[in-house]
Amino acid sequence: MALADTLDPRAAVADSSDGRPRAAPEGWGVTPRRQWFKALAALRRLLSDKEDTGQVFEIMRALSGDSTPRGYRRLLATNEGGRLAYERLELAPRLMDDAWLDSFAAGTVGAAYRDFVRRENLSAEGLAEVSRQNAVQAEQPHPYAWYGRRIRDAHDLWHVLTGYGRDGLGEACLVAFSYAQTHSLGWALIALGAALRARREGLKSAAKIIWEGYRRGQAAAWLPGEDYERLMAEPLEAARRRLRLSPPPLYLAVPAELRAV
């Protein structure tokens, strides 16, 4: 594929075996209409079972609008974005490489990520597998699909960088942070639902804490434009300073036992 192909996503599709360009995958040529009823139904299911991660992807797909194409175009406008789009590294397999993760020295982003996913029994491929359910576009050979996978696969890395845990409150704060970074309305709806649920369960300050997540996302550098392979080798605290990721005081002030809302 030529570098110029990254500038025209309609042309930037994997070649077929006979050398001819494939037609653009169905669904990427037009901005999808937002499906609010579908998103709200998925939100109700998610609020009744916060471990049902599949509903997160249902909401994101229903409300994605043009956020993925806009994000991809923004990536191309960054200093490193053209190269990243040309190389089109798939993050999930890289983040599943135990030998690569084990190579990072203590104190680096990579070491913190390694410790986080192993402690929490997480995997990038596990999240990817959930996202593929009822999603024909998730693995398509198209720049927009690749960009969407890049956002998906970096989720647990964003946990590490932002300092938010996997408790219910930490997930809600990261969701709000993600909305500020991506402008995808699905994140905003999930954050609102999480704030209402947390308030019902007794955490009166939930909305303020989750709003802090959104404000941190606004203040931070744009994480989708990062070279994640390079970032993993940086010292964690130095990376946080560079990315303008100061600690979340309101979230950290909540006792750990009260964060599971």
C-alpha cells in the first residue's frame, strides 16, 4: 500500500490475492445515523449488569456517528500520524506478546501495563473478542476499522496512564475521559448512566468525580495520536507529565471499598 493511500481511506483497503484493490467494505462510505433507542436499551442492560461489556460496544456502535472518521483524520494531521497509519500496527497482538511485555524494566509504562493486566486477569484479545459480537465491521481491512481497533485495544493502557482502577467508579471516570478524547457520544451516555447509578447507590459525589474524568481528558494530550510501542518504554511518571495526566484527586479521595458502584 502506498503512503498516499492513508490520506484517502476510500482507497486504503487491503489488496485482494490477484493484486486488484478490493472494494471499500460496506458501511464505511456514509456516516451512520445514530440509533438512540438501541443505545438506551443497551444502557439499561449495562446498568443492570455492569460486567456485560458487550453492551458497551452496542452503545458505541449505535452512537458512533462520524467520530471514527474524524479521529482518523485527526491522527493523520499529527506529526507521527501518517507513519502510524501507514504501518497500521495492530495493538491487540502486540499487547498479548508476553515476551515483549516481560522486556520492560520496572517503572516503565510497559511494566505498569504488564502488572495491571496480569493482576486483573485481563487481555487485549479478550476485549477484542467481545467487540466482535454482532459487529461485521470490527475486523475489516479499512483504515477506519483499524483506527477503531486502536482505540479499543488501548483501553487498559489508558487505565494505567490515567490512574483509574477497574472498579465501577474508575471505569466511569475513564469513560468520561474517553469521551473528551474521542468525542464519541456513546462514552458520554455511558458516563451519564454510571453517574446516575452511582448516585442511587449512595455515592452522592459521583457526578462531580466523573466530571473530573472528563476535564482530565480535555486537559491531557491526545492519546490516540501516541506511538504506543514507544510510549511503553517510557518511565510511567515521566510519560504522565508529558501527556499532562496529573493525578485524579477526587477519585483517589474515595475509599477503595466505595468505588465499586
